[in-house]
Amino acid sequence: MKTNITLVIVFILAVQMVSAQVPKQHYFIVPGTMSYRLDATTNPPLSHPDTLVRGTYYGAASGGAMTGFNSSQYKDFSLFYHPNKADFITDPHQVDVLPKINNGGYNWSRWLLNFRMAYPSTTHYSYDTASKEQLFPLIIFMHGAGERADCWGGSCYGESNPRMWNNDHNVQHGGKQHLDAINRSPSDPRHWPGFVVFPQMKNGWNHGNGLGSYTARVIALVQQLIKVYPIDPNRVYIHGLSEGAQGAWMLFNSRPDLFAASAPMSGYKDYGVFSTDVVGMDTTMIHIPIWQIQGGKDTRPKPSSTQNKMKKLRNVGGTPRYTEYAHLGHATWNTAYAEPDFFSWFLQHSKLTIHGYYGVKAVCEGDEVNVRLGISKGFDAYEWRKIADGDTVAFPPSPERDNEIIADELASYQVRFARGAEWTEWSEPYTITSKTRPTAVVKATGSSALPGLDGATTVTLTTDQQGLYYEWYKDGNLYLHDSTLNAITVSDPGAYSLIVKDEGLCKGNESNKIYVSNQPYTGALPAKPENVHASPSSASSINIYWEDKSTDELGFEVYRSADGTNYSWVTTTGPNILMYSDTLLSSNKLYYYKVRAYNMNGPSAPSNVASAQTLEDDKKPTSPGNFVFKHFNYTEHRLNVTGSNLADEHFTVHTDEIVLSWEPSQDNVGVTEYEVYFSDGTLAKTTTSTETIITGLQKEAVYSFYVVAKDAAGNVSNPSNSISVTTVFEGLYFNLYGGGTWDVVKDFSDWAIFASGSVENFKISIKDGIYVDDDYFAFDFFGYIYITNSGEYTFYTSSDDGSQLWIGNQMVVNNDGVHGMQERSGKITLSAGVYPITVKYFERSGGHGLQVSYKGPGIGKRQIPDNVLKSGNKPSVTLPPAPTNVSATADNTAFRIDLSWSHSGSGNPKFEIYRSANGTNFSLIHTTATGIISYQDTELHPSTTYWYKLKAVNANGSSGFSSTVSATSAPDVAPPSIPQNVVVRSKSESKIALSWDNSVDNVGVTEYVVSYSTTGGGSADRTGTATRNSTAAKTQSQTATSNSNGITIEDLAPETEYTFTVSALDASGNQSGDSDPITATTLSDNPLPVDFVSFNYVLEGNDVVLKWTTTNEVNNDYFSIERAENIEQFTSIGEVEGSGNTDGRVDYEFRDSNPLNIAYYRIKQVDLDGQSTLSKTIRVTLTNVFEELTVYPNPASPNNINIKGYVPTEKDRINIRFYDTMGKSSLAIETDPNTLLEGLNIDARNNLHPGIYMVEISDGINKSQKRVIIR
């Protein structure tokens, strides 16, 4: 590695500047710092105040004095100029001493500024600073007003102060982070592979022409650095903070040719860059990559102001990046430096990076290509070329500016530019491609057929499609042009649609249409849905079914009511829908539903009202997790409040009030409240939150608590872990604030808390690892001080910057303001006892520190020790020992694991049982009553190994954990019960909706499998001639699945009979048997000769009387009544003459005097030409009437189970079996129908344990299943 640092570097700037004029001069970079100091210490002697001395930066002997880190890696330099003497400085010693008056031409007005520079890492790069073979990027950092050469924070100084022209304070903010980036490995994405320069100004980054402004001097410095050092002129970047951000805005706006990217942070002014409401299309900033960083709590600038600037840029095609830190004020920089791509973001850009207006890189397919591309203006010449289909051709600049083109086809584009006579290489290609034209989806958030059944008179239309502009249309005509609204609220009838334009002004396809109608309606309205039915699916959901009687509906509106009177809109479905699942409902609650169809003209009449009650919720919530004592409650006292809500503050901690918190419980329906209990079971508090305050406690006492969760059904969770709280506060609480530029303590009294917690003493080091900045932070410390001897006490704070100390409501020490480390004190007379103590402190910039001391009777001056920061003395307590001899045994005959343990301590503690499914992550599952030393865990998954450990708990707290034991649960071999009562709820020409009763399972049903197939016979497709006694064969089965007890089977063939069965699956893959089959025939997709309105039956004695109703008969010859024993082989058992042609309602009936015990019936309607169609199929059961049997009470005690009801069977014996959730027969009973009629009482205490059982009742031919819970 060869490094060659030239002592005096002389070049003439020959390029004429734009905007910020820097005259042609001879410029000289000289090692060292110009100041009034005579040595490198922090207390140096000074030269005559009118004489500058070439030395080094302030405190260089110790690595710097104003940064908080060793800044010696940054070398120090000065910049000089002369208007016409190229040999003005040939030796740096020529400027060792510069009197203020002229001295042989060495007037120190030729000195421009001091700066610090860090070089690329010599560990990672080998280079010669005098060679241009390898070029490096450069960052120019613009410091804030607080780091200028004549001020430190709010304290400014003149020529008699050694800090004047310090050339060190400028690297305080960002200096260390840039060095860290330089020194990182090149493989680290946060490495910086180049130079970093920190110029220092004195009186502001003011704007102006010539070298009178420091911004112009920075331009001169940058150009001289590029000439002297191996710096890539296309990769010079600038960023700054506060006033330095203002300077950065000014510089890259005035010299867009010089800077490749900028990251301004918290800049208040922009020096006219945004002086007008509209930024011009030819703005110099359009093609400069900008990363603007803003504090959410900053007031100079306010977030709204900065956001408005970014909006102006984006509106004319700029693509700035904007980051806002909501919790920060003005001091955003250290958080920004911690961004993973802070340094790599700069490296993505160079002066040869082509920028597309609005960031457009793709145009919509089929659109004309008309994309404006450009790079920064300010160069001497530009050349553009296009690469398309393998050919490279020159491309003309735009008519307005030669630094831009208007791309006219899908191709790649390149640019190069000239600095004087020297041309750059060609840029990386900017490729424009095509993209799929987006199509927005418009949704209505309520009824679009106004007024709604909920009384709504308007409807909001909205889309989730992102875009720059939204063109709304009504009836094909433009309704809102280039709107920024992605949602509109309307009431006027019409068809509304939307076209979205993206950043490239690509117009998407027209969206779907939302038809809004309103009274008075015009045109035909759809027929209303009929036979609306609602059935519960779970404790929180209800399925709603309906028959679609309209042919032109656009969809169906579903309304819900909790009282049967006041309805609210739930959803609007698409057309041809037969079912909707309403979720997130309350358990065991009755709901009412109406459905209406709508078309473009308006709504149908509302349907009949259907109601259903959600299932009873028998699942308890999970235990609240991580129950903890958070802190004692405290009060913030605000005094002398100003109009801007600033105040003097002190705090009081209440040790008789505690704040408890926990993680929320989970529930299948929803937790409604939490109950916090004392350890003896006394209710302490009820709350709906996961945090509560318990008041009224005794001080210096010990309390234990636990919390449970409750749901709307009254189910109560297992208790949480127990916690013990001693009402003595030791140490201090703190509030940490960040990102403010405060001048006095009062300034942060309305600031948002960045972090809070507890600490043993007044330690500002607690912020380390929480808040990364070493400046711009503040603290509240508060707690108690324990005074043992009465008398006069003196309290001290030594701080940099301001601090205050309060005892109770009296400010004792006022050490406020921006200053270096200084001590202030105050006196107060105190009696023995405890007193609230508050210390408030803030650090603005520079050094920081806080020490709190006191002295008093028998106490010499000392830092306040930890052991007096307390509210009292803790009582002694005895904790129980951990449980021993813990064992876990799986019961393979029942679905559980049995736990037992021993306890050797005194008293009768409770025991907390913790379980894990992986041996690592344990959670509380149960808390026993006092003295219980066993537990049966039944809430298990099959074939799973579980680990357990326990704690003993008494009123004083808990023991440590016991040893860990494990056991593996039994496998699940029991399938769910067979789904019952499968019913066809509605159908269309291609869909059939089914419902059934929920199955039960020991683990839980995960889904239902619906199997279906077609059944031939008759005239399924109305193309052939019917035969009166045909049979059919079942085709290959298809399946569909549902997570609830309802489903709509789609894509069915019209006029086709299907057979359906349903089975249930559990989590272990066990599948129940199939339900009884049920048949249904899809409707015709052509007008039918007969409309079946209804088909049902009644029982009259031993006869089955079939009844059906038709409307609008056309050429109806007769009806053939068909019956089947097994649903697949129907035979005709009679005929009824049809009515030929009718346009009204006709009722028919047929009596089957020789019915079967179980039979399926359907009606085949036959035309005069022999074509036929089928009705739905119904099932009639005569002898299996087990459904009249009831098992009660339910839940039941094992010694009082009752079964009662009429069983019309020819058998004289009835078998009853109880099966547990493992499928094991636990109890078998034989009885007779007469006993069941009178009522059978069962005492099964020796056979049935608490749990869920299936009761199977059978006469050997027919059987039924009932579900019972034994408690």
C-alpha cells in the first residue's frame, strides 16, 4: 500500500458554477487547522486574537475534545484560495501564522474553512492518494448549527476561547458512525468504501454568490478534493442534519451536476427550493435521489411541512424516499445511521443513474410509450442512445432540455455527458418494459339497492387498488376526473365503475360495475328468495340458506337482527348464491335473518324471516399468560403549566396501589372479562383489559394474586400463574425521552415517553441499549428516599446539561439550562421517614453526565446510596419448597395423563402445573386447590409426548420448579359420530346447498367430506322418452369438503339427480361412516313445463299422504309417484292426472296405503310428448322414531341419567350402550320399550367418569345416537 499525502495542493478551478457562483480561483488544501491555539491540548495558550495559527484540531493530543469518541482517524485540513496567484502557497509553513492585517499578501481572508477527512480503509484497499487509477466515492457531511466553529449548543464564544475554530465539534454527530462504516469489512452491507469529509462553518450554511457563503466554500472544497484525490466525480454524496440538512438542500439544488444523492435530516429551511405551491417540471431536484428523514415529534420542521415538500416533488415526477420516526423529535440522525441500508443506499446512485419520471419502468400493454427520462442538468453536453432489437442508435433529447429524453418504445436507453471536453462512459441501461393492465375491483360497503332494510339511504363504493388517480364513472360517463379518492359515497341510481391510473398514468381496465338503485324503482324487480333457512354451525357462526327464485339478480343482500326488528346489512353476495356463513357471532344467542335479491332496477321484496340460535359455548378460554406485577401506580404532578402545555413536574409513587398485567386469553367466541383474585379466592378486580390497578393495599405487606378469563357464556379459564407482591418500593422508576433539542427541563414535560422502567439509582447509563444517541435525551427519575435521622439535609446535582431535584412537592435543587458539568445544591429540613424524590435531567449535545448526592445529620457528603432509595422495609416471608417425586403416567384406556407428586413443606400450598409439547416452552395449564397432590390432564392431542413441571404456591409466593417428567398420550382411534339429518336446503340448475347436524369427536372434527354422484333413470336431461319403471346405476363419486355443517356443491349438471352422503374427519385422520344418503335434482336451465312449488308428506294412521303444489303447467300429462327403499332403485307406485295447461296454483296429493318402514319418494312429471322432469326426493321414516327419545339432564351426574320416550318397534328388547371418546364401550344396558316409555333411570357411578359420551340406542334394526356430557 502506498499513501502519498501532498502537503500543498494547488489547482485552478476552470468550470463556471451554476446558481451558487464560485469564481475562478486558485485553491489550496493545506494540512492542519487554522485557529488561535498554540498547541494541541484542551487548555492551550492562545495567539494574539488577530492572528491565525496553523495547528491542529482542538484537543488533538487526546484524540479530540468535542466528540465523545477518538476522532484522530479524521485528518484535519484547511482550504485557502487566491484570485490569480497559482503559487500563493507552495509550502504549508507559509501559512503557519496569519495576522489579520495584510502581510506580504498573506491576508487571512484568503483562508476559507477548516475540514476533517477520513480515508478509505487501508486494511481493505491498497491505493495511492496521488493516483487516479482507482476512484472512490465521497460523502460530504453538513453539520448542524450546534456544531459550528463558534458555538457549542446554546453557548457561543469568540476569539479568546480555545474552542474557536475547533475543527472537532463538526464530527460529533455522525463522525463515529462513518468511521465504523469505513472500518467494517467490505462484505458487510453497512461498509463505506470511500472518503468522508466534514467541513466546518462558523455563522451558518447561508446561501449567496461568491466565496462569502460557506455553502459556496463547500462547493470549492468538493471540486478541489476531486482534482487532488482519487475520488469518483460521479459518486459524490451529501447529507446533513438540522441546519446542515438545510445546507444540503441548498447545495444539491444549486449544483445538481456535483452531487449524486442526498439524505437531509431534520432540515427546517430549504432556502426557496419549495417557495411556490407547484415545483416546476424543470426543477433541478427531479433527478436527484433524495432520502428525507423526519422526526414525528419535531416542530422545526413539522412532519406536515416535510411531507408537503415530498408531495410536491412526487407530483411532478420525483421519487424521493421519506422516512418518519414517529417517536423522535429533531434528533433523528443516529436512528437513521442504524438503518441497514443507510450507506449502501448512496452507492445505488451515481451521476450516470437515469431517473424515470414517477419511477416509471413499465407501461401498460398496448399503451403508447411516452416516458420522460433524465439525469441532472448542469453538464456541458449530453448524448443519448436507444438499444432495441439488438440495434443501438442515437436518440434525440427532449425539445425542452437536453438532459432528458422522451422514450418512445419498449427498449433500453443509455446516456453519457461531458465535463468540458471529457466524456463519461455510457450509463447502465434504463429498460422500459410492458406490464399487465390492472383491473380494479369496486366493492359496496352496504346495500346498493336503496333504501336498505337497515334504513341506509347512501352507499360507499371503494377499491383496494392502489393508484395515483381514480376516474369514477356513472352509466359510462365520467363522474370524477383524476380524483385522489379511492372511495365515494353515492345515492343517485346508476351503474358505477372505476378506472385507476398508476404513477405512469397507465389507465387500468374498467372495473366491475356496482348498480345503485333508489326509489322510485323503474323496470322489473327480481323475485324474492324463498324458504330462507338458518341453522347454527358453531358457537359463533350460523349458515343461512335460500332458494333462488329470480333469473336476473345481480346478487343477494343478507341482513341480520338481534331482536327481530332492527336489521343491519351483513353482506352482499354475487348472483346464483344459495348459502352464506355468518361468523363472529355471540354464543347461545338468537339471530334473525332476511335476504333479498337485487338487480340493476332495484331490490326484491324481503324474504321470510329465518332465525337460529348459535350453539352453546362449552369451551373455556385459555389461561391468561405471563401474569406479572408491572409496577406501583404513580401520580405525575404538573405545576406552573404554560399555554403550550409545558410544566414543572414531580412524581409520587403509591405503594398501596399496584399495576398488574397479563397476556390475553384465547377463546373460540371471545373473552368478555378478566377477574383478578387474591390467593384466598377473594375477588380483587373485574376488568375487560389485560392490565388493572389494585388499590387499597396495606404498605409493607405481602399479597398474592391470580387472574382468570371469562367468556360470554360464563366459561371460566383455569387460573393464571400466581404472583406475589410486597408493597415496598426499592430503587427508582425512570421515564426516558429522546430526540428533543431542549433548553430547560420544562421543555420535555409534554414529550412522549420513549422507554420506561426501573433502575437501582440515578443512572443515565440505563439508556445504553435502549436509546442509541448520546445526545438529545432526557430522564425522569422518581421513587422514595428513606431518612433515618431528623435534621437539615443538603442535596446536590452535578449535571451536563440541566437537572432539578424535588423532595415531595418542593424543588430543592435547580441546576437547569444548557451547560457543561456543573454542581448546584439546595437545603431542606426533614424528619425521619420516607419522602418522594424526583430528579429530572436532560442532555442536549456535547458531553453528558449526572450525579446526585446528599449530606445530613451523621452523613457526610456522598452519592445517594442504593439502600436509602426505598419506601420502607420488606417483611420476612417463607416460600414453600418445590414439589418432589413428580410422576406422569399415560392412561391408555382413557384419553389422559395422570400426574402425582409429594410435598414435604409445612402448610397446604396450591400447585401450578406447567406443560410443554417440546420439552422447552412450558405454559401453565392448571392450578390445584390447596393440598391436592394429583391431577388428571385430559386436554391432550393423541400420540403426543408431554413434559410437565410444577411449582408450589402459598400466600407469600411460589417455589422454584420441580424436576421435569414426561409421558405420551394414547393414540386416537375413535372416529367422529356419523353426521345426522342431512337436508337439501336449496338448489339451482348448477348448485345444491346442504346442511347437517354437527358430529362429535373426542379430539374435534376438523372437516366434513361430502361425497356425491349422479343417479340415472327417468329423463335427467329431458331429451328422451321416459319409461315408467326404469332403474339406474350410481356413477363414480366426487367429493367436496367443508369446515362447517353446511356446503354448496357447485358445477353440477342441470336437471340431474345427485345422491349425497356426508362423513366427518377428525385431527387424527379418523373418518366416520357415511350419513344416510339423500338425493336432489338440479333445476332445469330451460323453462320447465311445470314449476314445483312444494313437495312434502303427512302421516295419517298407517298411510303416507304425499302432497305437492305446482304453478304454470304447460302440456302436463300426468305425475308418476316413485318410491325406493335404498334411494337408488325407484319404482312407480301410482299415477295422478295432470292439469294440462295452467297459469295458477294447483294442489295434488297421493296416498300410499302400504308404506315401507323407511322409504324415499319423488314425483316424476310427464309431458304430453313423453318428456319428463323429477321433483326433489323426500325421506319418510315410520318405525325408527328414536328421535322421540330424550336423554336428560344434559349435562348429567353419573348417578342420575334418564332416558325416556316412545319407541314404536316390534322388538321387545332395546340395547343401550355408552361409548367414551376413545370409542370404548363403557356401559351396556338392555331394556324394553315400555320401560323407556315410562322413563329409565341409570346410576352409572361405577362405570362413567366425567367426560363426553355417545349413547347408542338400538332395537337390532334401527338405531340412534345421542350425545351426553357427564360431570
